[in-house]
Amino acid sequence: MSSRKPAATKNKALTVKDATFDLLRAFGIKKVFGNPGSTELPFLSDWPDDIDYVLGLQEASVVGMADGYALATRNAGFVNLHSAAGVGNALGNIYNAYRNQTPLVITAGQQARSIMPLQAFLYAERASEFPRPYVKFAVEPARAEDVPAAIARAYYVAMQPPCGPTFVSVPIDDWTKATQPIEARQLSREIGPDLSAMTALATALGEAKRPALVVGPAVDRAEAVDLMVKVAEKCKAAVWASPFSARCSFPERHPQFAGFLHAAPGQLSDALRDYDLVVVVGAPVFTFHVEGHAAIFDGSTAIFQITDDPDAAAMTPVGQSIIATMKPALSALLGILPETTRAAPAGRVPPPAPKAGDPIPAEYALHALSAAMGPQDALVEEVPSHRPLMQKVMPMRGQDSFYTMASGGLGYSLPAAVGVALGRREGRTVCLIGDGSAMYSIQALWTAAQRGLPLTVVVLNNSGYGAMRSFSQVMQVRNVPGLDLPDIDFVKLADGMGCDAVRVTNPADLANAYKRGLSHNGASLIEVMVDSAVPLLYARKD
């Protein structure tokens, strides 16, 4: 790598590439995630030594890594992809980033402007349309000298709540063209609430007999979990996690934590039936996965919402929505909440410790992992079939302790865990993943091993797509092909990419395997062979 040099001298005009790197430095972007292709080579040549290029072996993994890194650092991840083919490979995790509301600036190569009319090899036709609608902003600048300004705009848009990915297509010959410097600007990102609306909410909370708070991922994204706890304690409300929350926005051992809401309309309505007021903070109202009657919307329960996403507010079917970012909204609410004489509600009762068995029950493996993890460790999860068990026996501590994908699209969490490990300053990152999920982005193990990251990947191997097995039972369909995944050896896969790896088949060996993996100096993988039984994700309708 070359040393950093002045962007321009008296004898050398400032280039698009120089101006872009100066912008990255001004924005505090210290890493660029990529998988190189020919249309990116002018950008990659003579790479500066003050910006780290993080190599991933496939574009979906690259975007997932940048996503996890952005979540851990709370600054936009910068991604460089290869023309249309690379963007196509990455689209699944671009969609995940969109649903996660993760700030990303994605650049992609494009063929030289002079041969675009000929639809040259590796040409991206209508490049800015390709990742839509799952980016907040997309452009291929009309002139080379406009590229830095486009990247600056992409950064500002990505970082503005609700955050999300943006996209800039850059022709191969633009990087060496002359341009003018772009000064980085400061943009306010907090949105204050309407005070009259907050007063109405505070009054409703004061008058309610049995209120409930439903907390979602925006609270954790905003570093507002402590504020959320203070609000819950002052108004003495039960606290539920929103359906499919991708973050932990309330400590799950807190005495007021009631549990996790289902994504089925009927089950969610049953859980909230006895509350006279429901306040949804930092989440949609509500994220459902299956159809059914949502009695919660029938009018007997008053509903308020605080959200930083105007689209989420617009689609809320009933009640009152307050558009604001979490810190100013929760601070305002805390200041005007009346004292209450209500008794604090009882939270959920911790379950008894699960028992060992042969084969290893997934619940036992999860409980043992929870006991082995350190107080500063973070969990990145993608075990959809075992998520109810995880929520049952692996309570998360709150701020920055838990990450998953909001979209339900597999292939996110393994590379995201690599990015989280790159971005965190303390503790170990643990990726809890199923065997089916792991195979979507297994290449990310190589990056973790090469960089010696403090990352432990725990693969719960039930030899199949457990979530689909569960759904086939709920939907009462039989003889579904493609649900079994026999004979995948994750120890050999991990060893081949340079990770320390071990397989566990005996429950008596779990504690030592976790201890070894979590204390390993570098990346490690633990393959746990669990039983094939999966819990029903939703109640079956007979």
C-alpha cells in the first residue's frame, strides 16, 4: 500500500479518486469493503495506507460485512462492488440492509463512458435502477467531475433517519479525471417530536390502568436503551419486544420485560388483549408474517406510535403516530410523564434449565452457550427455526448486545458478524447460525480467519431447513422436497478457510467446546449436532 499523499499539488490536478478519498476521511470512514473486478481497478490502484480495504470472497458477503460494521460503529459502511454482476450477487444483502435501516454507501464499477453506447462487456445497463427500490438514493453521475458530489450526497442520505443503503455507479475512466474538492458538511440528524402530541401521549399513559410498551430496533440503533428503561420504569408499563425486532432495545432480564410478540395477528392480539393502552416505540404497528384477524385493531385498545420512519407512520392502521427520532422523543416523554401509583407489572418468569439429551436438544445447546458467553459479548443470530428457543433461554442484556436481519432473507448474519467483530472495541462476537443459513455466505469465514477476528461461529446443525419443516407442519403440507441437508461438514469447511473448528455430538462436551472457541485467539467455529425437532413458529390452525 502507498502512503497517504496530498490530494493535489501545483502540478497535479485533483482527481475524482483523490476527492473521494478525502471525503471518506472527512466522514470518518476507515474501511472500504469490496471484492475487486476489472471496472474497479483504477479506484483500487495505489491504495492509501490510512484506509483499510476489507476483502470478501463474494459480493453478498461483502455487503453483509459492511452492514455489520456500520451497525457496530454507527457510521455508514462504504462498499465497492463489481459492475452489474457484482451488484446482482449482492442484492439479497442490499435488501437486508434496506430492511435493517443500515447506512451504506455502495459504489459499483461501470464500463468506460466512450463504449457505453456499444453495450460493452461488463456494461451495466440502467445501472442506477438495478438496486431500486431497496436503496434510498441511486445515481450514475452525468459527468466524471460530479462523482465526488454524488458520493457526498449518498453519504448524507444514507445517514439521515430512517437510515439505509445508497448507490453510486462510477464508470471506470472517471476516477482519474480532474474535479473540484468537496467539503464535508455537518447535517443534523435528530428530529424533535411535536410537543402537543407528546403531551397527549403522556396524558394517556398517566390515565391508563394497564399500559404496555412495545419496543423495536430503532431504540437500540439510536443508543436510547437506557432512556427506554427510564420511561418504562416511570410509567410502570409492561414491556414487549416488537415482532422480528432485529436489535435488543430493552434488557430481557428486567423485571418489567414481558416477552416477545408473535408475528401472527391472532397471537399478537391475544398477548396484548388485556392492555388498555399500547405504545409502540421504534417499530412498525405491526410486522406480521402470516394472515389472520388482528383484533388489536378493533378499537378496544388505544394505540400510540413513536417512529423515525414516516412510511411506518403512514401505514399504521389505527391510533396516533408521532414522527421523531428516539432520543429527543423519549427525553421529552420522560420529562412530562406524570408520576403513577400503579404497581409495576410482573415480567416473564425465567424457565427452568433445559436437560441434556442424545441427540443434543437445541434448547440445551443454546442455554449452555448463554452461560458461556461473557458480559461484553454480542450475539449475531440467524437460526429462524430455533429463534423461539433462543428468546426463551438466551436473554440479551440490552444496548449493542444483539443483531439479526429484519428481512428474513438468509445469508446475512455470518458476514454481518465479521463486520460487527471488525467494528466493536470490546468483547467477543458470537454468530449463532443454522446449517442452512451458514451455507449462503460461508465465504465470510475466510475474511474472519485472515484477520484473526475475535469471532466464534456456532452452527446448530439439524441437517435441514428447520424453519421450513416448522411451516410445513403449521400449513399441514406433506412431502415437501428440498428440506434436508445431509452430509455438510462444517469443521472441514472452516478448517479449509483457516478457522479453528470442532464438532460436538455429546452434550457433556459442550461446555469445554464453548470455552475453547470463545477464548481462541482468532476466529473459531463450533458445529453442534442438534436434534431435528423444531418448535412450531406459529399456532397450527386445525
